[in-house]
Amino acid sequence: MAAEGLERREQATPKRREEARKKGQVARSRDLSSALIIMASIGALYFLIPGIKSGLTGLMRELFAASGSINLTPNNFHSFMLNITYRSLLFLSPLFALLSVAAVSSNVLQTGFLISAKPVTPDFSKIGLVEGFGKIIRKESLLEFIKIALKIMLVGYVAYIILKGEIPGILETGDLDVNQAIYRFGRVTLRVSLWSGILILIISIFDYAIKRWEFEKSLMMTREEIREEGRETEGDPLIRSRIRSIQRTMARKRMMSELPKADVVITNPTHLAVALLYEPKKMAAPKVIAKGSGILAERIKEMAKEYRIPLVEDKPLAQALYKAVNLGEEIPSNLYKAAAEILAYVYRLKPKNRGIKR
């Protein structure tokens, strides 16, 4: 039983998950982020390359046309280069913006919005030649190496298949003009990049699933850890039990101190006792100010006798009040008639001695 309690078989609690998240420990695949960025890059280039090409071509034509009239000196060279750089970046800015959004989104999709400095905080206890060598040859590093090698082989094979089919067209580029040759090479490059990106994305999805499974497994807890967390969160069970006991005692004392105000105590006759108070000017219906079962019911009846509060035996009404009405609450409308009959009987008695201890 002791060994069983030390095995990590229990799912992680919300508190453990939150603590791990604060430390930056989340399920994340770098390969999936890279694959999403690659696919975003291909899509961005496909849609934006005509505009980028047009802008940069216009800039080059402008520079060549003005090359004979540009007078570069050490004083104006800096501003001239800044102007060219600014205009070039202006054409490329949509591409950079889309790639930045893709880079951020690829991480947010996996982990949600998370900022934590813990993963980059230096831990000098982990620095050491033996420990470092151990990390190099550990199982995770070996699996990572196998995964990289597998990706290289698969991507290389896909590129080989595509290029093999494009060899006749590539050989003909010598007979084409520059624009046609660039277009053909660009089309081949796009095909290779697209299919390689799709392949890497599929591999990365599987990689993320494995990372997620490993992360969930690392968070699993023993029963003792769950009990310890419960003690830290809610306090020691013995202390909680003691506090509840004290609270019940105090509540019982408050209830018994209110009992002398009661108009009547309705009994079961032996197991239950419920005390009612009715003040017509303040209450819409009679209120339960004390109730109990067993020994507490006997104590309520004893006090009722001491304070000369009428005791009325009504088993159905006593059970209904005990089950349905909490302390300090008014009785429900379906019990008005039964309670009114009892109170009417009580009010016909001489009231002057009620609530006065013998």
C-alpha cells in the first residue's frame, strides 16, 4: 500500500498545473512552431512577391537611371544609404509583419498567452561537465537526433521526387529570357518548399502530440502529493475538524440562547424538536429559531419546560420543519395552515409566564 501511494498515477490538480505554467513548463513543440512559420512564409511570399518584386524593381530602375547624376560624398553617403534601406524595408514590411504574427501565433496556439522568465533564469546547479555530458547522451537527445535525421531524409526525398520531374524544364531555361527563367526556377522552388512544409507540419503535429503526452505524464501526482497539497491549501484535516467542531458548538450555543424567545416547540415526539417564533409586526411567517435531533432535541425540550414554552406533539409537521427549514428561516407557505393551528392553540393559553425560567 505504501509503494502504491508513491506511484504517480493521479491526474495533476489545477494548482499543480498553474504552478507549472508560472514556471514556463508547458507542452510546446519547437518543430510545430517552425512548421507553421514556414507555411506562413510560403503563403506570404506567394501573395506578396509580386508587390515586393514590383517595388524593388522600380527602386533599382530609379537608381540606375539617376546613377549618372548622383554625386556621392562622405557627407551625403550615410543619408543616401539610409534612404535606400528605408524604401527597401517599406516594400518588405508586410512580409516581416506576417512572419512576426505567425511566430507569435504559433506559440500562443500551443500554450496560450504566457510570459515567464523562469525558463531563461540561470540555474548554476545544472552546470557541470558530468551532468552536461549526461544530458547530451540521454534518451531525449537521442530521440531528437533521430527526429531531425528523419525530417532531413523525408524532405530530401520529397525534393528529389519534385526536382526529378522538373529536370527537363530546368534544362530548357538556357533558351529562355531572364524573366521566364526566374519564373520557372521560382515555381520549382515554391513547389519544393510547399510540399516540404506540409511534410514538416505533419511530422510536427505528431511531435506536439508526443510532447503533450509527455507533459501530462510529467505532471502526474502520487496520492500522497495530492493529500499534501490538500493540507497546504485547506489546512490539516484534524485542525479543520476541530474548527468545524468549535463552530458547531458556538452555533448551538447561539441557537439555545435564542430558544427562550420561542412561542412553541413542536416535537416528533421523541427524536425531533423544532422551536418557532412569530412576531406579526416584524415577520411574514413564523421563523425556526432552534431545532435538533436526538440528544439536542431532548435538551431543547428540557429548556422549553424550564422557560414554560408549550410543547406540542405533531410528528408530520416536526419532520417537515426539521428537513425543509434552516435556522433563522421563515417556514414555507405549504406549512402555514398547520403552524397557524398550533400557534392559535398556544395563544389561547396564558402567555404571561412563557419565556420565564422557573
